Amino acid sequence: MPDTCEVRTAVIIPTLNEAEHIGALLAHLQASEAAAECIVVDAQSSDDTAAIAQAHGAQVVNSAVASRAVQMNLGAAHTNAELLYFVHADTRPPKTWFTDITNAAQAGHALGGYRFKFNSKRPLLKLNSWFTRFNLLTFRGGDQSLFVKRGLWDALEGFNPELCIMEEYDLMQRAKAAGEAFCLLKGATRVSARKYEHNGYLQVQRANFVAMRDYKRGLASEAIRSNYYRMLRHPKA
């Protein structure tokens, strides 16, 4: 097995009012005893997100812009790590995350992530999760977490800061165009079902479909996000 101490890793977490989740996520990440730094990029939360993150030993970087693409780029700029791991605050990677992504990187994979499972027993959500076992770009998303080697990150110039939605999909799409295959890791992230708790299943699927359709049509990112949130009740609203 490769020596997991050879690759310096940084976990980058964009946040906005995630006091309910950030402490549990950081404790979960640190329980693996990973040799990784944790960077929380907070977009001026009105709750205790930043304080909780600091109490858990994370480096907190303040972002003037509430945009995951901008926040994650800012986090990457605050570290010299050779392996970047982007995680949403309301997700939980497998306990083996550090070994998984380090070994994948040392095996030559420049980017990758997991499939996902919701923290819910609802049958339709289990169906959603089942499809993510297929290594197709259609079934990828930010909730599954994403690791990227620094070399590829620099070549792609990070996330597109003009995008306020679909930023991870766009990065994976550009990596694929550059000839980099996505590495689908064993295991799954556990994803919060809070969006479905505030909206009907079909309504969420419709909103996802419209967002993907508008993205592929080249609609402006702000318009895509506006349409998306107009169709859904957001749990943090």
C-alpha cells in the first residue's frame, strides 16, 4: 500500500450558515487521524459557523462573496497542498476518506470522488443513490465530494468564478475534455436529505432537470440559480 504520508492534503469546506453541521463534519474528518489541514471558507455567516469551525481546529478564511466557486478557489489559494479535497458542510465522507483519496492520487488519478447515499430511508431517495454507482458525469455532483491534484487544478485554473451553480460539474466536464478520467472511489458519502424534507421529491427532480437543461443551453449562471431557488424552498431560508 502507498505511504499515505507522502501527499500533503487540504480539505476545503465552503460554508454559509452551517452551524448545525460544520462541527460534526470536522469531528468526523478528524476522527480518521488524517494528516490533512482543514480550511473552512465562510461567506460571512450570521450564525456561529466560523466560531465552531475555529473551535474544532480548522483554519477559517472569510469570503466577501457567497459563492461556492469563489469560496473554494479562495480556500485552494490559502494552501500549498498537493491534493485538494472539496467537501460540502452537510455531507459525510466515508471514514476511510484520507486513505482512499491519497491512494487514488498516488495511483495516478488526478480527480475523483464517491457515489452518495442520503441519510434517509425513503425508497425514491435510495433509487437516486443507486444510480450514482455508475461512473458517468450525469450522476456526479458536489455532494459526493471531489478530490483534485494540484497540477490539474492549476491547469484548469480552478472553479469558474463566474458560476454560482453547477461549478463542480463544470470543473469535471473541463477535466474530461482535457483527457482526465474521473476516479469513482469505493464507498459513498452520506448526504443530508434536508432539501427533500422541505420540498416534494418530484419538485426537486424537476428543479435539478431544469438547472441541468439551462446549463447545457448556456443560460447565464445567475439566471440558472434564480430559477432553481424559485422552484424550491431552501432549508436555510
